Amino acid sequence: MPSDTNGTSDRSMHSRTGRSNQRYNAAGERLVAGVVPLTPDQNCVLLIQSTRRKGWVLPKGGWESDETCEQAATREAWEEGGINVRIDFSLSSIKEKRAPKTSKERSVYYFYQCTVLEECDDWPERHKRERKWFTYSAAHKALETRPELQEALERSTMNRS
């Protein structure tokens, strides 16, 4: 995504809200797109602060009906993390591992490994979220309450040393 001279993106500075365009599969599971955003040398991964729970998560969110899964993942990277990324490859689907709050609230995650091309100073959720670079072991520990996110990290080719 091109930046202007202030380091801000040309994209909209508003996050999508609501679930009216949300995709669900035949089993009624919510479809979620996300990224494992790595540095070009694959030594660090960018995590963002969760807005609903304490702790760190990977950028992810609902895959909407007017976009491809890759577009949704790229959009979430921008909205939540303020990063412009290049999708490298799919990490495939991962079923929700946490106990649902209700019997109908299940998700299937579609993660992509990506390379961060740019970090912007101004992004839609900058006032709600912090972002931070982690090594593999620190990220794995930070994601310990989110096994589906740990699995996405494990599927990546991030350097583990």
C-alpha cells in the first residue's frame, strides 16, 4: 500500500463493523481470515493487543461476502495492525479450539503467512491496539491461551532459534 509523506496509507481510516456481511459455512461456523505477519528475514512476528481480552493475538477478523479470503486477511492486517503486507502462502484452515460461549458460536480460521512491507504510524485501530514484534518462542508463549493462533504460528516457516 503506498504511503503519503506522513507515513499514512491511502486506505480508509475506518474499520469495518458489524456482521451483516459475515461469511459462515454450512455448519454455521463463522469464517475468519488472518495473517502471521513476519519480518522479511522471518526472525520476528508482529502481534497486536486484543481488544476483548488481555494479551496478544495475530491480526484476524471476519471474512466478509464482498471479498476473497486473502483480501479479508490483508484488510485485517491493515485495520488491526497498521501494516501493509504481501501474502506469501496459505497456512490452511484451523478449527476453533476454545469452548464456545454459546452452542452456535464457533469459528474456522484461514491464516496466511505474510511479509510485512510497511508499518504505518496512522491506522484505523491505532487507539485501541498496541503492536509489538516477538521472537518465535516469545510469541508462542504470548499466544498460549489461544491454541488456534499458536497452531497458525507453528505452521509458519518463521525462524525458531
